[in-house]
Amino acid sequence: MPERPPLASAVIRADVDHGQAELVGDPERPLAWTLFVNGTAQSHVDLADPEHLEFEYVRRMGHVVDLVAPPTAAVRALHLGGGAWTLPRYVAATRPGSAQLVVELDAALVELVATRLPADDSIAVTSGDARAMLARQPADSAGLLVLDVFAGARTPAHLTSAEFVADVRRVLAPGGIYVANVADGGTLDFARSQIATVGATFPELVVIAAPDLLAGRRFGNLVLVASDAALPVPDLSRRTAADPFRARVLGDAAARDLAGDIAVRHDGATTPSPIPPPGFFGQ
């Protein structure tokens, strides 16, 4: 079992390429840590139990991972956005032998996580821009592609366009699944535009989100799932119904109804995700 770093205060602070990172010990789980970058919570990792997913949206992504292939079957996964590699650790634990590549822009953050929160050797990590690294991947090379990129507390604009999504589909193998973390609130204009943009390329969509978020009563994270094959909506609904964090699962028709007539976003006419309310992703 990995040992917790010998610290008096259970907080590690380090300068990274894009600001300051903090690893804060979880008082409820002796070998668990939350990663903050510039005050924004990025990841929660339990070194003793990589199958533990603390953040509600990551739990929903985990439900998708559980259904992307038969139980314990290895997958080829590309993760755009690294943080502390929470979901790759989960894949490695639940699907041994999976080939995974994690792309993280901040090289110093990669070094910090690799040193302080070492992971399974099967997880390859590289530093670089998510879209540029996506463009280098061979066609049909991934069965699972995850987008969870934040610059500060916002998804960068160049990862929100139809051209980006077209490259996602190029890299996914037939029947592969794309999973995106989409942060929004209120009228959900950004989330609706992302549903429309992804839906213009993929024939099958699912949205997983808390009911009060879908109703516009708070800010939060929607999980957008897409594929060129039918998605396991009934199984996802059962899993989310049994989860401590209540969520709704919208199948393809309901997801497209949510998007309505909002325009598809193209390069040159995109924006980052909205600025969250003060303290939403913070300590």
C-alpha cells in the first residue's frame, strides 16, 4: 500500500506551469487527496482505493466507463485533461490491461502528481495541448475518449467546436464512446450549444445531470456522452438511480430536445465555458 507523504499539515503546495497547485489531504480517507490548481478543485484521488470516485460528475463518468465494454474487459482510452488522473486510475483498477494515454497541458503538474500520487504503470501521461495532441492520434485508435479540460475553472474555447468534435470522432473506433464534462448553469446556453455541436457529428447522445441543474436552479456539471452506436440508457439510468448523487439520464431524443434550436459552434465563433459562481470549484 502506498504511504502518505510525511507532512505535518497534510497540504502540499507547489508552483506549476500555470499557477500554484495544492494537494490537500482528505480527513475522512487516510490516503486520499484533493488537487487544487489556482484555488479550483481539479481531482480527488484515493491511493488506497482507486475505485472510489468522490466528485459527483466523475462518478457519473465512472458509470459510463463501467458500460463501455463487458465487465473487466480492457479498453483503449484517451483522456484529454489530466488533473490527478482520477478516471484513468479507475479504468486501470476496473479494467486491468487497458491501454491509456492522458494528455495534460501543465508539465510541472504532471511531475507533481507522478511524484506525490504515483499511479499504475499502464497509464501513460504526456504534456501538451489537448486539441493538438488529439490531432496526432491515429484514426480508430480509442474505444473511450474523455474530455475533462479546464483552464482555471473554464473549458477552453478551442475544445468546444464542431471541428474539434469531428476529430474526436475520427480518433474513436466504431462503437467507441465520447464522454465530456460540461459545466454550466442557469439557462444552460453553453451546455445546450455543446449538445447541439456534439449531436451534429454523433448520431447517439446521452446527458446525465442533477435535476436541479437541468431545471436551471444551480451551476454544475453535466456529463455528455456520444457514440455512433446505441448507448446503454436503461443501464445508465439504473446505475444513477442507485448512486448517492441523484441524477437524470436523458436519452438521445430528450437530449436533443434540451438543445433545442441553439446553433452549432464552429472554430472562430466559440467561447469558453461560463465562469462559475465564486467559490463553486474552490476550497
